[in-house]
Amino acid sequence: MAFLSNPIGKKMLMALTGIVLFLFLVAHLLGNTTVFGGQGWINAYAEHIHSAMFAPPLWAARVVLLACLGLHIALGTLLFLENTKAAPTKGTFVTYKEAGLSSRTMFYTGLLILAYLIYHLLHFTFHSVHASISVSAFPPDAQGRPDLFRSIALSFQRPVIAGTYLLAMAVVCLHTFHGVFSSLQTLGLPGKASLPVLKRAGQVLATLLAAGFALVPVAVLTGWINL
Amino acid sequence: MRFHLKVWRQEGPEAPGRFFDYDVDDIIPEMSLLEMLDKLNEELIKKGTPPITFESDCREGICGTCGMVVNGSAHGPQPKTTTCEIRMRHFQDGEAITIEPFRAAVFPVQKDLIVERAGLDKVIQAGGYTSAYTGTHADANAILVPKDDQEYAMDAAACIGCGACVAACPNSSAMLFVAAKIAHLGTLPQGKPEEASRALSMTEAMQEEGFGACSNHFECQAVCPKGIRVETIARLNRAFLKASLKRLA
Amino acid sequence: MTLDGKVPSGPIETRWARHRDHLRLISPANKRRYTVIVVGTGLGGGSASATLAQLGYNVLAFCYQDSARRAHSIAAQGGINAAKNYGGDGDSVYRLFYETVKGGDFRSRESNVYRLAELSGNIIDQCVAQGVPFQREYSGELSTRSFGGALVSRTLFCRGQTGQQLLLGCYQAMMRQVSEGSLKVFPKKEMLDLVVVDGEAKGILVRDLTTGEYEAYAADAVVIATGGYASVFNLSTNAVGSNVGAIMRCYKKGALMANPCYTQIHPTCIPFAGWFQSKLILMSESLRNDGRVWVPKKKGDKRPPHEIPESDRDYYLERKYPSYGNLAPRDISSRAAKEACDDGRGVGPSGYAVYLDFRDAIQRHGRKVIEERYGNLFELYEHIMGEDPYAQPMKIYPASHYAMGGLWVDYNLMSNIPGLFVIGEANFSDHGANRLGASALMQGLADGYFVLPYTIGDYLATTQPGKVKPDNQEFKKVKEDDEARVNRLLSIKGSRTVLDFRIELGRLLWENVGMARSEETLTKALEEIPRIREAFWSDLKLTGSEKDLNQQLERAWRLSEALDFAEILTLDARERRESCGAHFRVEHQTPDGEALRNDAEYSYVAAWEYKGEGEKPAMHKEPLTFEVVQPTVRSYK
């Protein structure tokens, strides 16, 4: 408890949960790449991770992930409130030198990501939004698997869905652009020489991740991926 | 040189403050910003107006007394400079210059540009020292200190406790201030034994006093007049982690 | 009045140890019943507060700054001397003692200086234990460097921030005692007065600088550690807040002021930019190793330096002192620069600067070597002046720097008022007529860590703890007097500002009581000072009120004391009709311009006693006897 009441302790838990969430995104992105293999690949992948064999570990992972997400949000909000209390105003006219848009908007980009996450789950996981183009609206593919490929392709053919997705990825990029390196710094990783390198690496990683995600709707819109 | 100044004036901690406009003339480029304010104050007094209240002491960048936000930056736009070291030749003739106090909840404005910074003393009281009593100690050369460690400690020990890091931090965190002390003492064999408890108690005191937490914005590093690096914060984080694990074990 | 320095006798090597062994002690359990007030939190006050609190006394520390970490000790650059013989060049306690006595031009107490030299080593051990990051060699051992006036390398340093690091050591030790509850620090409270009850110092009156309220604090002893008075010259290397107020108030309460005429002028400072400048910044004296000092031969030659041909340059130090040249001692080079500028040949916008030129050194050694030697100083200079010293000569000028004189104290550092102790630069004790470089830090810490904590017990053991309370009549009286004085300042409602008067006084002293003094200039100053004082008390303009944060009022109070002090300084300088150390009387010099001491008549400490407002103070003499070192002529040949 003493750990959590300490400002660094709170930040460390933020960093750890953030890293878990980021790693999840990386795994998610790797899964997404199967879409470029065509209908067969991604539908096989989707069925595979839903198969009974993987159910218990997957549920465990989901619980951990959900816990991390909850902690990340709760601590983030707490820190945001505490920090706002400590710095009610920074004067009428402030010029920032090192703090970028990314670091200064972490709380807000976090909220946006949360909002998008809910929408994203309602769409692709719970099929309650855009039900007409969700997986459950389509007949299984030739192998009898849920036709995720068709759902993705039809969804991103709609500019509004693709556009929202791209915007969300921009926000994810903004959040992780600072978040990845910030986590490492909070965990005490950087040394004198490695600090600037790690900072740059974190920014590159964040950009690559968001770009990777963005590739799917772009591919659909440009016709690279089609039915 | 002539300048148009917008200076924050506030009669007391509870009074509302606002910017006042002043025009100053006959400023020579060698003058420091504070000397320009001295000159303005002389003119104000002669007119019977209360002069602008601001703090300074050594006027050579080492005592840490002066501290204002000049054109949106703590200690002004120049890197590695205290307010008293700012020279007027760094400004354009005729430029408008905005001067306001350091802003943080823990630094309440006392009057005009003066803020109360006792919180920093409280943080040091929580463990920013070695518990060496005055008395007889081993010869200074009895414990060797690697030169690199001594240089690193000296880099961190250069902190003048001005509070610019707090003023610049969007969270008003004192992490760089704490980290500098932890790095200074923790790198030397004389300060090492107490490093774990020091890291815990100083960061706890920091929070108790009402400083925010670190979000790694690194604004502190950008304004630090003594060039203290945020890498010391990573070092503090490591020390904290080690101390927490030790406490757990 | 006979001045008893209480100097122990016997072999000088064991005087302090024997003296210490016979000091009265207070039992550990009883110490907390005694309250000690320490005024000032520099090296002296900081080290004393921390140590007294650690011993168990109930300590109250006061400073005008907003934190105990800011006193002007922090600005000391060069280093701290210690007779450790780390340099392996034959240093010893005796040698440090000898060089300090000689450096002070045989106007200090031998016993005090020996004790200082003896304690110098302990100080370093103490500071290292506190985590002061002294410069180290690759072996991990401490580095030393040589300094002016010494033949051995005995100066330890933390880059160019030695004072800062030592002060942070004190400050951190203080903060530890604060957290343990034995020390209370009162920042932003300025001592207005000493409270003397039945002839003994029993408390102080302070003004809270934030609220303007007067507060009385009673104690069993009062320690004054408020530094020196170089700021009476207006432009000095001191902090803008440094002032003579506290020691003057003690003087007016009966403490003797000793050798006020001993003021050190440092030759290599960044020159002033105009009369609005509040202070002068010091540049290390080491620059004169490679820089050549010159001014144009013609008066008012306004050409840029590189356009002035060799034939039109006057390398006056090399001309006047061919053997020492640019490395002439501090006082000589300072005076020579003043003469050149008074002659109208000074350079820079104000005409009060001389060139320190590295052109020849850069040609001879190459830029790289000069960069290695002085890189950080050149950077500092460029930062302030906006001129590149590699491309054009530096401009420098002497500035008032340090006060060797101060309140008179005995060997126990107690003034002639029982219970009033004075340490560091505020006392007169160890430096004689001139202080050697890197000795100020040593003295402040020796007094605070290792002398006062022992000797104060000897006095306290004779007193009843808590005898005087703040409701004592004397506190009330002092408060009424000081309040009346503050209100008098506020009620003048004249037309001139505090700074106006400060500059006028500073100029007068600088020109007449500065680097070169004569019967004539001193007499002139003695006539002028009362005139300025009268103008001050009749034409001062202040804004704001008493019960508020009122910086003008603070400065007016300090200046009112400086005006009174200036008179004793000048009087002392006039009465000392000899030249010694930093006190240079033009009538008393050798044909080649060296200080001419007069041991037969002036080998004494001049201690001045206050006789009331407008009365001439009385001088008491403490004869100086030299048993170990024989006074000789300081020669720079």
C-alpha cells in the first residue's frame, strides 16, 4: 500500500499496466496482419484463438488485460486529478520546450482511446453496432468458419468507419508516442547515454504500431484488400 | 534600448493579481533583467507608486533566490540561465517582455513576483542529507571515490534549489529537485547507506507537500539553470524500486 | 576598558587542546534547557546551528533569505584551504598558520590563526562525511590546487562552486536537525536588534519581512553570523541583501567593532555597466597568469582595442612592476587599475575598466591550451558581457569583496558583551589586515563546527537557563525604539530613493576610503558622511507601509546602519596611520609603492566603542604580540 501511495509507485504501476496494454496492441497487430493473407488466413486465425484449446489461457489473459486497463484508467485519473491540483495554472503565457503535444494530452488521448475501445468492441466483438456488417450477419466461409474477413472488408469500405478507425489510430499514436518511453523512464531503465536513444526508439515503436493498424483500412479503401 | 513590460502585480497571497504595463527606456544592453527592474522601480518610487516586489540576492546565478517566469519560461528563454543572469542584449529593442511569478499550488504568491518555496526545504528535511554528526571522522582520503562518481555527484549537487523545475513542470512536480539530491548523495560512498530510505521518504514528502507526480514531460530539464538532467529521475526511480522491493522482502 | 582576548599561553601547538580541556561543560540532559539564537545561515551560522542542535541545545536560526540554503557563502568559487599535505609538497599546520599570519600582514592574533590552521583538516573530513563532492583524482583521492599567497598546493575545491557545496553540507545538516526537532529555522526574518539584559545578550528583536510584524525571541546566548560589510561600498561582490545591520546593532548595544578599516578589494571582477548595477561579479584571479593588463596611453581613446597599436598601449603593471608584472599582488594591481581609470584612461562604456588581454597568450600557446586552462571562465565572461574574450580583451575592474574587520571577540569567539558570540566574516579574528584566498570558507566552518560549539558551553554553564523571557521589559523597550526608528524612516516623505543614497555613500567611500586612502581623503569622507546621513534622514522617499512586505523599508533600515558604520570605518582608517595588508595609506608607502607597516606604533587591534548617537566612538587597543612568527616586511621582489 505504501508503494501505491507514493507518487513514483503510482507512476510505476501506470507504466507497467501501460506496457502490458501496449504489448497487447502489438499482439493484436500481429494477428491483424493475417488479413493480408486473405480470407483463409484471417478466418483461420480468428477461429484458432477462439478454439476450445485456447479458451482458459485466453480468458486468463483477458482478465489480466482487463485488470491492467482498469488500473491504468483509475491511476491515470487519480494522477491527473492530483497533478491538476498541484498545478492549477501555469501562468497566462507558457512556452513549452521539451513537453510535446503527446505528453501534455495523455489523459485526454487516454479517454478518447477508451471511448474508441468501447465502440470497437461493440462493433467487432459484441456485434451490437453496425450489426448488418458484423460477423454474425454473414454465413460462415467455405470452411465453415465465421467470416471475419468479409466483416472487416465491408466495414472499412464505409468511409466513416475507416475514418474513425484512422483517427483512433492517430490518437493511439499520440498516446503511445510519449507513453512507451515514459514507461521505461518511470521504471528507471534509461542511463545517461541510453536515454535519448530509448526516447527515440519509443517514439518510433509507437508510430510503427499505429501505422501497422492503419494499414488495414487503408488497404481496404485502396482496394488492395477486397472481397 | 526600450522595452514594453507586462508585469504581474499582486498585493498579497489572497489578493487577485493582474498584469500591469510599463514602458522602460534608456536600457543599456549590458544591464541584467533585474537591473532593468531596479531602474523601473526607481522611477516608480519617484512617482510615488509602490515598486515591483521581486526577490534576488547573489545576482550571479548561484543562490537560487531569484525566480520568475520571463516570456513564458521559468528563468527566461535562454538555456542554463537564472533570472538574474539574463542580459537585456538577448532581447530585441522595443520588444514586449512578460514577467510573472513561478506558478504552482505549493508556491503561493506572497507579493507581485515573490513566491513562498518552503516546500523545498521540507522535502530536504525528509532525508536530503547524510546522517553524519559533526565530530571526528575518518580522513577524507580514507574512502576513495572514483572520479566519475564524484563528477556525476557534482553535476547533480549543482542544484541551487530555485524551484524552476517545479514552476516549469505542467504537474508542478519536484522530481528533478528530489532526483538531483538522491543522485548527489547516492553516488557517493558517504551517502549510499541511506539511499533507500532517502528515496522513499523524500518522494513521500514531495507528495505530502503538494507537489505533483512526474509525467516525464522534461520541461524541468529544459529550464534548469544548472543543467541537471532527467536521467537523474530514472536513477531515482531505480532507487525507489530497489527500496520498495527491499521493504517488501 | 581592558581588552582581554583570553588567549591561552604555553606552546602554540597545544594551546587549543589545553584550552578546550578546561572549558566548562553542560550535561547532555541539561543542554536542551538552553536556547541559543543563531543569526545568519551561511557557513558560520549554518555549521554552528547544525552542530549546536546536534549537541542537544534548543537552537533558533534566523536569516533574511527565504531558505537557509541561500546565504552569500554560496557564491565563494575558488576553494577551501586545509593543511592536509595531500599535495606532498611539505605542507603542515605550521606552514598554513605562518602564511596566514604573514598574508594578514601581522595584524592578527597568532593563537587564533594557529587554531584555524589546526582545525582545517577536520573540516575537510567533516565535509566529506556530509557528502560534499570535492574534486578527485583518477586514483579516487582528493585533488588540490594552489592559490594566491601560498607556496604549497593545499586548496580543495568543488569545480568553481566550493562555497555552494560546503554551504549545502551545512544546510543539509541543519535540515536534519530540523526534522529531529532540535532546530527551528526562521527564514525571512531580519534581526533588527540585540536585546541585552543586565549586561548579557539574551535575545533579539526581528522584523518578519513578509508581514512586517516585530517579534521578540529570548535565549540564553546569541550567536551573530551575519557576514561582512563590503556592501557599504555599494558596488561589491556581496549579495544585494548583504548588510552591516546586525553587527551595527550589536555595536550600538555595546559590542566593540574591531579593525573596520580592513576591507579587501579584489582586482579581477567584471566591471560595472552603470550606476544602476547592483553588484560586481568576480572572475578568478588565476586569469592573470596568462592575461596582460593594459589601458590606452591617451586619455579618452575610444578606439576598439584591436585598432589600438602596440605603441599606444600602456601595459602599466609590466611597466611599473617589471619583476612581478601582471602577477603583482592583489592590492597593488587593484590600486594601479584605479589610478589608470581615475586618470581618464579607463575603457568600456563607463570608463571604469581595464583590459585583460589574452591575444599574446593565444598566439604563444594556441587557443586550445587557453581553452583548457580558462574555458569555463571565458564562457562565464561571454555570458555576462556578450563579448568573446578569445577575440577581444576582457574588461575587468577591482571590486570590494571581503571584510577582515568585524565585531571584536576573544579566543572563545565571545564579544565583550557576555553571551554574544560572533563567528565567520562577522568577527575580526583570524585574517588580520588581509585575507588569503580560500581562507574565508575555512574560517566560517572552523568557527561553526569546531570552535563555538565548545566555547559557548563555557559561557552557558555560568548562566541559569531560560532566565529571561520575551515579556521582559528590555524587549518591550527595544521594540519601541526600533518601531519608532522604522516609523521615522517612513515619515520622512522626502524626494530621494534608498538606492540614490546608497550609491552616493558607496561612491564616496570607494573614492576616498577605497584602495588608496590618505589623511585628506579620509578627512573629506568624515565630513561628507554626516552630510549624507543628514540628507538621508531628511529627504528619504519610501513607499508602502510598515506592516507589509516592504523591500524599500528593509533597504532603508540597512542603509541607515551602513551610514553609521561608514563613519567608524573611515575613522579607523584615518587613525591607522600606517599601511598594512589591504589598508593602504598613500602617505605610508615605500618608494616603489609597497605598503609601509609601522609595527612600533600600530601593532594592535583597534576596537571601537559606541558612545551614543553623534558622539565620537572611543578606541580601545588590544596589543598584538608575536611569539612564534616574527613580523617582517612582506616583499614581492
